[in-house]
Amino acid sequence: ALISLDVLYGNRSFADGAKAALREHYGLTQVIINYSHTHGSVRLGGEPLNTEPQGQAGDTDGFPWTSGSMADSRETMVAYYRRVLQALLDMTDEGLHSLAAGRIALCRGQSRFGISRRYPLPDGSVAWRPYDSAKAMDSDLFLLKCEDMEGHLTALVYQYACHPTTLGSDNYLITADYPGVVRRILEDNHPGLTTLFLQGCGADIKPRVTADGDRFKSCTYDEMETAAAGLAAEIEGYLAEDTWRGLDLDLAFSQDDIRLFAEAWRPQQWQALLENPDEPDYIKTAVRQHAASTEGRSPYFPFTVLVLRLDRQTCLVALENEMVNEIGKKIKHLFAQDLLVLGYSNSVTCYIPTRQILQQGGYEGDSFKRTNLTGPFTPETEDILIGRAAVRVNEMLNQS
């Protein structure tokens, strides 16, 4: 089962609960959950809420509404979890009772919809500002279309790596952001079509329309509509081309649970962080919270790698947490075949940095401070997860 949810993210408790329910009710054991990561929606927890594994406690973005009384409203979160879970079960039931013969094809397009938010500075650090460089983003726009036996378009999956943050922090309305607008436009253009968005490794990428000189702006709803309409038009253009490759489905699935290790900061380093006037208050709050934990900090971070083979030329790689674009590209560059590499899958706790990001610093590299890890991720982190993903993909593509 491939599930896409227009929410900020879900934690391990949510993912484990959803997969357990799908297994219990329908016997589904091979499940990938992908979150669009729209900042105009909620995060999802499971039941109970305090079942995060060692190393995964934390709040990925330090939003103000995830602290205080709202975060303590366990009954509200559990009630919403049950509502979402029931919706998943209802949709699964409907899907299993609506199976039909058809054909599936893939197109690997390109789009400049996104732009990097990590601007390199002369001193080797980075600034949070637009950086318009093809090398600093993943331009792949993957499309999977399903047609019935008469050739009618019935379903479309589009995959791209970009934060759904067209709207800014001044928006207080629930919205799927650009993925939802693109979906609506495509489904209006093709009555009867079901459209699914899969988030790639877009942790350090923002919508290009938000770039305003050397800063990012919060777009209006009209600006979001216009930008999303442009992406939808790009997709329509590819739908009209004859560059699609038919897939001869040969499904296989694997799951690897690995550990990503952290350095061990000394108490003085954590104290210096707390005393630093330039450190944001939400980070200091998280540091104090985890320092007071009776279980202490964890030297490693549990991480799941999921691989779904569609045919001997196509694999979908689903990675947990907020994955920067360079990790997705490095996995894809190891293979001549088509790989759709997703971030924001299964569960999300923090950003997973590359070796370069650890050296440069910046928002993505500092994410560990909001977890209960003993320190920053080790430089070998990207090698461990890319290597494990590559091993599984290679096995899938060459399995006899």
C-alpha cells in the first residue's frame, strides 16, 4: 500500500499504529506512508502518544503551537488520530473493492518549481536566503500514470522534492499548499482522475515563487494558485508527450531498520548553547526538556529505509525524516535505472544532514538540538543511509 497524507508529518507512534491497523484489517504488511509536509496542516501522533523509540523524541520544526497546553492535549490528538485512522481504513476498503485491470507508465520530467534555501557564504557557512543553482536542488519531476484497458487516465502519481511552504507563518488556515492546488487542477482537467503527491528529498528546498531578492516572502493564496497552476501545466505537458515508458510490474518490497549515530557532546557544550543569546528560545526549551529526561540522551537515531520495486527498471525508495536534496540525488546517481527517492516517509523527527551540511551549519544541521541525541550526527551518517539504500536497490533490480 502507498499512502500519501497532506499533513505536516506523523511520528513513529502514528506510523506503527496505522500499519498495525492495515495489517489487522486487510492483511497488508508492505506499507509506505509519505507526508506532503505542508505547513498548513497538523502533525499526527498515535495511541499512546509516548511510544517514540530511543533517539526519536523531539519536534522537528519547533513550531510555537507544539508547546504548552496544545501539546498537552493528549485527548485531542488521540481523537484526531482515531479519525485519520478510520479514514485510512475506509479508503483502503474502497480501494480493495474497486480493483480494475489497467496499464501503468512512467515519465521522468524536469521542473524548476523549487529553489534552494541554503545560500553559500564566503566564509564557508550558509544563509537562509534563495540560492538559484541547479546543483543545489533536485529538478526531477517523476510521473506515474495509470490507464484502464481502454486507455482512459484513471490515476496519476507525481513526485517532486520541495517544501509545501508557499504560504508563510502568517497563514492560519488549513491547506495542502501547492500539492493540493495541483491535484485540484489536474482532477478538474481529467474528470474521474485520482491524483497522488509524493514528497521527495526536499528538506532544503522552497517554492521558487517565494524567492524575493535575497529573502523569502510569504505568498498570498492567489500567488500560490498561480505557482501551482504552473506546475500543473508542466505535468499536463508531459502527459501530452510520448516519452512514457510502460512498466511490466514485478513488485517486491524490503524494509531495513538501521541506526544513525551521533557524536557525544560534553555537558559544557550543551550549557554553552543555553547561555548563547543568539540561540532561539525554542531550541533552548528542547535542550532543557531532554536534559531533564530520566532516560538520558541517546547515542543513535533509529531510521527506516523502505524500497518498493515496480519493475526491473524502477524502484521507489522511501526514507524517514526530513531529507535534504543531496541525499536523494546521490542515491539516484548510483543507478542508471529510474529511482523515485522520497523523504518524509514512515515518520519524521528531524533533519538528516549531509557531511557538507554538518560542516556548513545552518538550520538543517542544527536540527539535532531539538532531539534527545547526545550531539550532532556523525559525518558518516550520509554514507550509512545511502549505502544501505543502495544495497537494497541493487538487490531488488538484480534479483533473479
